[in-house]
Amino acid sequence: MKRTNSLGLSGDVLKLFAMIFMLIDHMWATVSSGGMWMTALGRLAFPIFAFGIAEGYAHTSDRKAYMKRMLIWALISEIPFNLMTTGSPVFPFHQNVMFTFLLALMAMSVFDKAAMEKKWLGGGAKLVGLAVLSVITFPDYGFFGVLTTFMFHVLRGRRFEKPLQLLMMVLIHCVWIKGLGFPVMLFGSEVFIPLQAFAVLALIFIWLYNGEKGNFGSLYRRFGYAFYPLHMLLLWLYAIVV
């Protein structure tokens, strides 16, 4: 489905916003003594990246090459991710987000093949297997990260796409994901606001997407992959030196 919001944000600009939000979040976790607003803002990064992965899958002419590239960068990013999150080069119980996106790409491929061949039983079994993998291999955001990315693909171009995206984002990031949060007073009562709920605000940026790749160039897009392991490695080095 061709998107026609000519005044909106290109894919390149969306990726730039996502990288900035991710950097702020990772700075909060490693080198900054800033407030919770940094990680709250960082919650917007993953859904924007997830949307970009789904769009990339829809537009690529070689989906196998896309998955291969994701696997390569997942392997490259694992040691920097481990160093940033645990201080150790090896940690088997939490893998970087590139593995999450790889599993999501595999799920999209299985879903599309099952839909094309009308073989839902076999496709469904494979999707269940990928869901199990997304739990037992401990990728970042786990099953819900794969589901978020897969959701953007399945709903793409469908009727009521945006309301359904909103519904799924609320369910996944406000109801199902448990994590840090903070209490606020609302109408005289204390209400707990989960930090992950801020991820829903990413839809503001996603809905401004104009369907265009952008004109930042291929070098910028390659840098988009390299930025992930590079910024984590630099943050880890800064943390241990300073």
C-alpha cells in the first residue's frame, strides 16, 4: 500500500529519531545521572525501529538477504551489547535487539508463505515455534518485541490499520509488558504508570511516515546498522574510563 502523506516523515528521518531516543535511553542506563524522563523517552525507540523493520521487509527485493544482514549485525552487536548491559563480553540470558528483529522477520516470512500457499496449519506450527524461540533465547523485548514488529507487518495497509495499531500497542506495552514505573495522583487516587506505556507515543511519529525512503543516502542507512553496536561500545568505554 502506497502511503501519500507528502508532508510527513521519511524512513530516514524516522530512523534518526529512533537512534536519538535509543541513545538517550542507553545514556540513562550507563553514564548519566539524569531523571526517569530519559528512559521514558527511550521507550519510543523500539516501536519506531520495529515499524521500520516491517517497512523494510515490505519493500526489500531480497528478503533472505535482509534476514542474513540482520543476523550478521546481531552477531556483531552481541559483545558490545553484553559489555554495555553487564560489563561482561559473554552473557547468555539476554541477547541484543537485532536477534529480536531477526525472529520477527522470520515470522513475517512464515506468515506470508502460509497465506500465499493457504497452508495455515504448517505455518501456524512454525509461528508457535518462533514464539517459543523468542522466549527461550532471551532476545531484547522477548516475545513482545517480536509481536510488536510482526503486528506492524500484519496490519500494514489493512482496514482500520491505525486504530488496530493503537489497540495492539496499548495491550502489548501498557498491559502485557511488566516493568518499571512510577505512581501519579489522578483525580485524588494514586495510579501506577508503567514506563513502557510511553512506547505508545511512538505512534505519533509512525503515523507521520510518508512512505518514502528519504534522501539521506545509502551511507547513512549502512551507518544506521553500525550505530547500534558502535554507540553501545562507546558508552561502555566511557563508563569504565570516567
